Amino acid sequence: MNTREKGDKSEEIAVKYLVDKGYAIKKRNFSFGKIGELDIIAEKDDTLVFIEVKSRYNKLGPDPILSINYPKQKSMRKSAEGYLYVNKIENKSCRFDAILIEFENGDYKLEHLENMM
């Protein structure tokens, strides 16, 4: 499986998890020019949630949370501002979450971090 296929698989797992938890999926893979991309935009309890999905397929690899560094957070924030602008959304409660998925022996463990930044 290549990197894109791994990312797609992780995002599918994350979307299923979110829907099962009562989130409405608004958009996937939203790009705002060269600024960046948001993996999933969802809504729950009248709050827009911008979600970054990170996964690890090898236990020896770095912890997925480490890739959500300051430049990534800045890109997410600017992309979220772009989403709000493009969709003419104002005065809406928003937050940033991360979903971390670790694969091992054909199974996975999912961790949902709310309000991560």
C-alpha cells in the first residue's frame, strides 16, 4: 500500500468513527490554494470541527502526533479561515481536533484528541 492509499484508509476509518459518534461530515480534503489541506470538516452540537488524521503503520515509526507541529497547525488554521471565508460562515463556534490511528497486526487503535490547538 502506498502513502496515499494508507492515508485514504485512515481517513475512511476516521469518518466512520465520527459518524458513529454523531458528527455530520461537511467536507473531506478541503484545499485552500497552496496554504494547506484539511482532512475532514465535520459538525457536532453546532460546532464546526476541523480534523487532522494521522496514522502510523510501523510501531518503530515516530508518534503520529509529532507531525502536527507548529507549521502544520498554522496551515490548518489558515485553511480553516479559508473554508469559513469561501462558505461565508460567520459567528460559528469552531475547534481543531486530531484523530490518531496506529495499525498493528491487521488491527488498529484510534485516539481522538479534541481541541488540540
